[in-house]
Amino acid sequence: KVLFGKAHTYEEAAEIIYRTYEYYIYRYPQKRFHGKTANQVRQEALTANTPEQYPIAPNRRIERFWEGIEKSKAKHQAQAQQ
């Protein structure tokens, strides 16, 4: 019911969204947080003088997308100058 609930009313949809949010914040350990939940990381950050950093891993697909955009812009600029 949490992740794939079927809602027939607004109240049911709101409940499913709330439960999904609660699941990911309080119960779902994430690989990028080294097996901790988002709430555990937040609590540690609030009590630490210098919180531990969890950088976002590079997404090669997104990087290639932006590289394509930059190549396209450069191509159009070169054509406009000719």
C-alpha cells in the first residue's frame, strides 16, 4: 500500500503520498548515505559541528546530455559567424 497503493479518493491519495514520504525518510537505508536513512543523516548533521558530506555521484547520462547541448550551441554559434 505504501509504494504502489491504489487511491480512489483524494484522502486515499494523500495517505499514500504521506506513507511513501515517511518510508523514504525514516525506513529506507540509502547506498549513498552508507546504509543510513535520510532521517539518521539529518539527525547526525544537526548534532555535529561539521556534518559528514555525502556528495552526489556523477551521472554520466546527464553529463553526456549537457555535453551534447554545449556542442550544439557551439555549432550554431560557428554557423552564425560565417
